[in-house]
Amino acid sequence: MKAIAALCSLLAFAAGAADFVPEARTGAAIQKAIDAAAAAGGGRVALERGVVYPSGTLYLRSSVELNVPEGTVILGGGSPADYDDVDDPRIERRPEKSAKVFIACLDAHDVAITGKGVIDGQGPKFYDVNSLVWGRFYAKPPHPRPRMIEFFNCRDVRFEDVTFKDSPGWTCWLRKCENFTAERVKIVADQKMINNDGFHVDSCRHVRLRGCDLRTGDDCVVMRAIRTPGGEDLVCEDMVVENCTLNSACQCIRLSCPSDGIIRNGVFRNLKMSGANGVVSAHPVRYLLDGEHGSCRMESIAVEDCEIDVSGSAISFTVEPGCRLRDFGNVTFRRIRLKSGRALTLAGTGDTPLRNVVFEDVSGIVEAERPIEMSSVEGVRFDRFDVRSGLGKRSPPAVNDSDCWERGL
């Protein structure tokens, strides 16, 4: 019923929307049009086709659609000074120690970003592109890097057709939002930039990502419930990602971190994943909040009808000793075709065993001698599991006993 009500609300909003056209080709003029539309009770801010709008921070409002038509670019500034600090204390966290945001939206409803245009964050300008970390990522300088999109405590939000390019930080951080839909969205980024996650879905309900094409240096899609030390037990639930293409220099899908709350009822289906790693839930000690041992809980996660072709591991669920999670596992992989450079890894600990992982109709090849590595697991089940390993090292030619006798060996 909530989804139907949200759809009706969005349709009513779109049907009655009036166009508000910025008076100039600047971000300040876009903001003025957004504010005018909100003051009028809602409307569409329609940008001019084929125009570049230089802009700093923009604030979206309730019942406002920002339409970026094909050929149009909202071009973010290339310096931290170009962006505001969106530092509402209720948000609590400051990822990458930065509160700077390109497009912000707080406490709003019936909000949309549409059109086939581009929102460009000029991400490489915020990194040291002349220095590589681990031989593959630009070095992170000390100055703060803005996130491209940050929505907090919003409901009934939709993104359609738009392209988000080169975010300096997380591309879309959705925190404590409800009824969010992204369809045919593109996220494209220089894959030498780290920490430019695609959709970082945090403590949200009723999220749908459909037909999106994501190419990032960091995680393409993240499902989390980020807590603060001693904070409330947050939940991220009812999230569906389907019919998307994911390519990441890190992980295509990341599930939770050790100090998070609860993630549950997540479905990832009909996805094509490529790049470094496929589906990952990693819980290293260094990710723990101060004074905590872990709090994450995972419930009812399904990965279905997916193709995974990665140089690293197609599936990796690990927890380090010292992290004691509440419940680690409860994941089903169904109808998966994979090609993996490293072993599938299922590794719990004595304190936190990995429980209830099901493989149904999973096949492919792992270019390693051991196709799957497991430790400290309970309730792992294989049904039609046909994963072949690589050839591994070749043995030296066998010596025939009769040859040895004849040669006096």
C-alpha cells in the first residue's frame, strides 16, 4: 500500500507541475527557480537543452522536479570552496570527514531528478592524479571532497535517465529515506578514484534500482545501516536492484560493515557484474567503531539470475577475528553464472560463524586451484553447484619404473 500511495503521489505531482525556467545559466539561477517552484507548491525546474550550468551546492525541495535535458550539464566546481557544508547534526556521520555536498535534500518529499543530461562533479580535480596508491588509485589529498548527492530523511524520490559523472566522493548517499526509485540512471566515474561509491543506500526502506548502468572506482551498490557509537539500532530493508550493469574497481555489491545495524529483505537480480570483485560482505577490525566489537545483522538477502565475471572474487563473505557480529550470512545465491579470478570465500570465525548460505544452480570457473575456501561455517548448502577450478601447477613428467631399471637409476 505504501508503494501504491507513493506512486499516486508522484503521478499527481507530475501531472500538476508547472515549469520554472532559470533566468540565467548559473547554479544560483537554478536554486532560485527551485525555491520559486517550492514556494508555489511544486513544479518542474526545466533547464535549457544543450547548456552548461556552472554550479556550487544546490538544495532540492519538496514537490520539485529538476529536469536536466539531453545535452545539458550541471557542472560542479573544482574546489572544496565551491561547496557548502551540509552539517545537520541529525545526519550524524561525515563520510571521508567531509560534510560538503553538491546536491543536497533534507526532510523533503516528492522530489525528482530527471532527463538525459549530465551532472558532472569533476572528481579528478579533487585527487592527486600524479600519485597512485596501491598502484591503481589516485592519492587522496587532505582537503575535503564533496559527495554529489545527499538525501536525508526524504520520501517518495525518483531519479530517471540522468547521468552522474565523476563524483569526488560518494555519488548518491541516501540516509534514512523511504520510497526511492532510480530507473535508467547512469553513474560513470574515473575508476582510479577511490571512495566514489555509486548508490550508498543507508538505513532506507523501499528502494528500487532498475535498469541502471554503474561504473565506479569504489563499490557500485552498497546496502548498509550505518550506526554511530552507542547510537540507535538502524534498519535498511526492502531493497531491490534489478536489470542493472555493474562494473567496479572494488566491489560491485557490498553488504554491510561490522558496526552497522540490520540489513534485511534485499534482492539483487538479473545483474551483469564485472571488474574487480562481485558480491562482498567484508568485516575487518579496522572498520569497527571505537569501543565496539561489532553489531551487524543480515537477514534474507537473495542474489538471483546474475552473471559475474571478475578478476578477483565473485563471492566473498569474511569476518576478521575480533569482530563479533550478531548474525552473519542468511544469503541465497540462485541461478548464478560466474567467472572468477580468485576463490569464492566463505570465512567466519569461532565468535562469528558464517551461517545459512545457500547455492542453488551456480556454475562457472574459478581460475585458482581451489574454487571455494571455507572456514567456520554452519548451514552452508549446495544444490546443483558446478564450479570448476583452474588447472593450477603442472606436475613434472612421471618416471617409468622400467626406464629407471634399464638406466640403472
